[in-house]
Amino acid sequence: MNRPRLPDSTFWVEPEAVGPRHIRLGEEESHHLIRVHRAITGTPFQATDGRGGFFECVLESIEPRGAVGRIVERREGWGELSRAIELLVGRPDWAAAEKVVEHGVPLGAGAFDFVVCERRGREGPGAARLARLDRVARAGLKQSRRSRLPRILSSPSIQEAVRAHGPGQRFMADPDGSPFASSLAESPQLPVQLAIGPPGDFTAEEREFLRGEDFAPISLGPSRLTTETAAIALLSLIRNSLLRSKL
Amino acid sequence: MNRPRLPDSTFWVEPEAVGPRHIRLGEEESHHLIRVHRAITGTPFQATDGRGGFFECVLESIEPRGAVGRIVERREGWGELSRAIELLVGRPDWAAAEKVVEHGVPLGAGAFDFVVCERRGREGPGAARLARLDRVARAGLKQSRRSRLPRILSSPSIQEAVRAHGPGQRFMADPDGSPFASSLAESPQLPVQLAIGPPGDFTAEEREFLRGEDFAPISLGPSRLTTETAAIALLSLIRNSLLRSKL
């Protein structure tokens, strides 16, 4: 006899479907819980609303409008880092942008801005592209058991991007910089902002602008990295540094 | 009139085609240089033999057996880190293994061992798989301007893998560990070895074995990472640490 498999991934619940004691999954997630995982009344599962809410639940009832879970425990900010990390990534092609989101969400990124830069200048994403990147982000959030869905946007220039994100502790990938060695304990109230050039890298003017805006140049080493590999590598360093500063 | 574009990527040259003053590209690379980049006599280009040789060349002649470049400068170990990094990665599916190679080569990995582990036990790769991973590695080497082609292998167990690789300074991805904070200046003569569990992670026995073999447990943070994201994140930390220890 096959026993129901405990779902290994977190379920998505819309914030307005979270009550004080119960949550109600939407159609697709209900289907996944009940048909794919064959959950029955009493099966435990986990859900997140993408706004920091993370819920340990047991399946209480299966209603036509969706599966209802009783909240056993709330874990606010589950799987999240102590500070937000905002990525300003010079827009690569969309396959590369998806890789940045795919690896960047589990590594704790709080926002992805795919910035239209001078080199390899391309248009920003249309609604369909943004929707697809958002789906990749949701899948990554559920798989990695985080609880805050990152924002995904596309600024029309690096100047606009820096303005839009506001103050932060700032770093940029730059071959002329030094290896990462900073302490992140200094400004705990600010988000960390990372700038990574597009394929072909930032122009001299863009780099000049970023240095003037206090983006500290970080060298990622002697070989040449693609935009997506550089973004993941720099994010990994910041993540580890945040983990250390909490100790 | 279109002028020949300076090739942006390094060309591959077989080690036996490297002479004291000249190199001879193979058929495919010659085609790429002459047809795709429309190089003419006197066009500068770069080539690597994948064994640490990196050559600044100018195209001297186009012969039926291949393009011949005159070596202007040799840069031994170009794009390489100060120490070898060996990745022991619990074998994920092949799409994930390709991602590990795709991002891991530019980040400086010197060997990839896709280890058959207890969980998600699968067969090792056949010859066709290894050939495909090797192609991904070569493309990454050329794109990132490194000069040593990483080895790609698949050990039948984690015990075999550790035995095969010999001594090293050892770290493993482990949720029960601490953030990475080691100095890598201690044992400069040894390679750095990184163990990352397969999907579903190492079993308690495998972890026990690795700890007994002095793999220091490193926590990569509060969210759950896939095998490929964990491998890239841990490699990024080690890379940065090697860059710092050289200062």
C-alpha cells in the first residue's frame, strides 16, 4: 500500500487567504497537495504567503474552493537573512536572467533589478517576461523554504536603478577592485545593494557613476565571469558575511 | 566595409600542436577563427592548451591542416587560482551537473567528481555524458580565459572519491556547520576539497564518514539550497578566500 508522501516543498498561499487560525490554498496548490501528494485530512504541510509568513499546517478539510489547513505554528521570516539584499544586474539575455533568479532566490536575494545598461542595451522586459521571472522566483521560494518573495523589476538605466532603490551598503563587481573582505555589521538597518555589469560590462561612465555613489569595487578573481555567474558569486559572499555577522 | 572582429573568446589548441614558437589550431577552431571571426594574416588571438599554457598569438598562415599562429607571449597558468579546488558533488541529474560545470569552471574549479551517493543513487555517467560535460568545461574555460582544463570524473561512492583525491584542506556543505570563516593560508601546498551532498543530501553515515576525514562543516544559511546552488555558493567562498590569502 502506498502511504501519502509528506510534501517536501512549501505551498503558496495568497496573503488574503490567511486567517487567524486557518489558511486556504488556491486551486493549483490544492490540486498539488491533494492529487500529487495525495494528502488526506491530518497530513502536515508547510505554506508561505511570500510576505514573511510561514505556516506549519495540517490539512483540515478539502472544500470545493480549496484545501483548508489549520495553522499549527507561525514562523515569521522563516528562511530569511538578517538584511535585505538587492541585486542590480545589467540585463543579460532572458535565459541568463532566469539563472540569476533561479540561484539567487535560494541564496536570499530580496530584489532583482534587471537594469538596461549602455552595453548590450536591450529593452526592458514585457509583462510576459516579468510574469515568467516571477514564476521562477515563486518556485525557488517554495523549494528553498524562504518566506519573502523577492521583487523583480527592470530600471531603464543604472542611474534610475540606484535612485529607485534608495540608500544601502553598496558593492559592485569590478576587476579593478579587491577581494571581498568587508564587515556587514556596520549598518544593519540598510539593505545591501550589489551591482553587476551586463555582458560586456558597465561602460567607464557607468562605473564612474557607481563609484561616485559609493559602490565598493569587489574583484571576483583572475578569470572572466559571465553576468549570471558573477551575480551568484557576489551574492554568495554577501550571504556568508551576513551569516557571520549574526554570530 | 566590415572589419574583422577581434575574437573575444580563447581558442583551444591541442597540447601536441604547441611548438616552441608556433601553435596549430585544429579543424573546428581554425574554422571558427577564419570563417566566423574572419581573421586574416596578422590578426591577434589567444589560445590555451588546457594544461596551463596560454598563448598570445598572431595569425601567421592559413594552411590546409589548420591555422598557424605565431606565439607572441606565453602566460603560464593564466586565469588560474593559487591552489587547486576539487569538487566532490553528490550526483544530481545531468542538467544540474551541467550547471555545476558551467558556473564552476569560470569560478576556478580544478576537478569535478560527480559522486554516486546513497540517496538518489544513480549510475555514474556513460562515455557520452562525460564527453558532453567535458565540452561544457572546454567552452567555460575558453569563455572565462582560464588555462587549465578541469578533470571530470564520477566515483562510485563518497568513500572512493575521498580516497581517489588524496590529501587536501577539506570543507563540506552542512546545515549543522558554521558560516565559512577559515583562512586558506595555512596549507598552501594542498588542494582545497569541497563536498556537497546530492539532492536529498548525504546520509548520516556519509556525513559521519566525511567528518571523520576532516571535512569541516560549513553552513550555507537558513534556506534550503539545491545541490548545484550549494556547490556554486561554496566554491565562490573558497575562491574569494584564496584571492584574499594572496594579498
